[in-house]
Amino acid sequence: MTDDRFYEALGPVAVETLAAGFPVEGAGAHLVASVAAFGAADADGLSHVAGRLKGAPPPLRGCVVATAGMAELLLDAGAAAVIIAPSPRAAFARLVPKLFRPRIWSDEGPAPVVEAGAKVSPHAVLSPGCAIGAGAEIAPLAVIGPGCAVGRKTVVGPHVSIQCALIGDGVAIGAGSVIGGEGFGVAGDTFGLVDVPHLGRVILQDRVSIGAGVTIDRGMLADTVIGEDSKIDNLCHVAHNVRLGRRVVVAAFGGISGSTVVEDGVRFGGRVGVSDHRHIGENAQLAAGSAVMHDVPAGETWGGYPAQPLRSWMRETAWLRRMRRKGDGQE
């Protein structure tokens, strides 16, 4: 469900009007007012399916953007209407702005709420509808976006930008960090490249520590979540829909790609990169400089480029060293 504190609804819109140039099969007069992932849409929802389905589709409601070859199957599964597009992801990205837009700093709305004991610099920007908890500190030139909530005793450093985010109690955010910006999602079709809209949020739970120059992107249709007591070092990037558990530690220059799940207690060395849609098990450890391209089981230590179990990586490194020395005539 899109959070109306952060996004303004522009609908409902009839499917025929929404499609505007794309063919429609099914009920063209059906009204659309929300967006969701495929299979999760309400009766007034818009979703899309970009690739081939594995097996039969789930029970569907609402309108789906899909290729022509899938229309009959989706209608039989319960979709009210199908908007036909050769590149459904790109078409979906072009249609969503007709239904929602992010609220911006200059929008009118309720006055900010600042609880007793909070310290807000006169040079900070508090947008309409935001809330600052008791004992919080907001430094000069920080910008708190519309509808955002900053918890009790949370410290927001200078030049921090917070948008589409809910921040817990006792959180620390270092200078220059950007929380809740739009992530990197791009789709293409015959009309060119288009940015995929992000309608999710960032949730920083209690006692999270964020260093300087960190970017944490809001989710596309879900939330990006950083769990309690986790610590993220300077100059790290957490992409859209990532979910970090509790007590996760990410050292400097770490990068976690979209929709990755990191369980409790995981440790990242410096400059670790994780590809998208990965799962890092509880209490796993990733050596500095690792490139993680596969799921990591709980409790294991991985390293290397690409990353693998630590002992395998060390054996391969030792073998390569021996081969180099042998080639140089040192053995």
C-alpha cells in the first residue's frame, strides 16, 4: 500500500485513459487507483509481469501490463484488464506517474510537529507534515521531507536529506547522507529509457548508526529496511528493497544491490559488493573487497572475487601463487 504521507494519489483512472496508446484487452472502463507487485494487486491495482511465468499465474485482480501473448492467460486468472505492451516493465514505469507522484518540499500541508526538547537548527528545513521526536537534534542544512518521522534522541547531521522515510529512536545519521532517495531502476522500450518509479519507503529501526555520505534508497513497491542496532560506515550504498536484519555491520564503501536480504548479525568488510536478489544468512562474514554473486549460507565466512567459502578462496590464492613462482623459475 502506497503511503499517502509521502505520495499524492492522482487517480482513480479508467484503464482506457491510463493506457493512452497501448492496446487494452478486458474491461477498459475498469478503474485503477493503486500499484502493486504482480499477484499482489487489489481490485483497483495496477501490476506488471515482465518475463515468462513459471507455471500458472496466481489468482489475479485489477489490471496487469503484459505482452500480447499472455493476455488470455492473465484474464482467465482473474485480471480485470490487460494493457498490452512489448516491454511491460517500461510501460508500467510510464503509466505509474499518472496514478501517483512523490510529495515535494514545497507542497502545502500540515505544519511540522516538533516535540519538546528537540533541537532544530534555524538553518534546517522541516517540510509539511514531518515530525521530530523529543530530544532529537537536527543540524544546519538538513532537510526533512514531507511526512517523514524522526524518532526520539535521533541525531541528524548537517546536509542530510531525508525523504519518504521513517526514522526510529536513538538513530545517528552522519553528514551528507541521503535517506529515501529514488533508487536506480531503468527500463527500456522503443521510446527509449525510462526511470522506474519508486513508491516505497525507508525504515531505519531503533539505534541504527549511519555514517557520512551514505545513500539508502527507498523501495520500489516495498520498503527498504535497516534493522535495530545495525551500523553502516561512511560512503556505503544500500539499494531499493534491501532488508538488513539486526546488528548488521557494513564497513566503508560497502554496496548492497536491490532486493537483497541480509539476516541478523552479518559482518561486511570494507568495499564488499553484493549483487541483487541475494540472501546472506545469519552471522555470515564477508571478507574485505569481496564480490558476492551467490547466496551465502548462515554462519559461513566468504571472500574473493567472485566470493566463495574462505578456505576455497585461500587454497586457490595459494595455488595461483605457486604457479606464478613456478613460472618465474622460483621453485
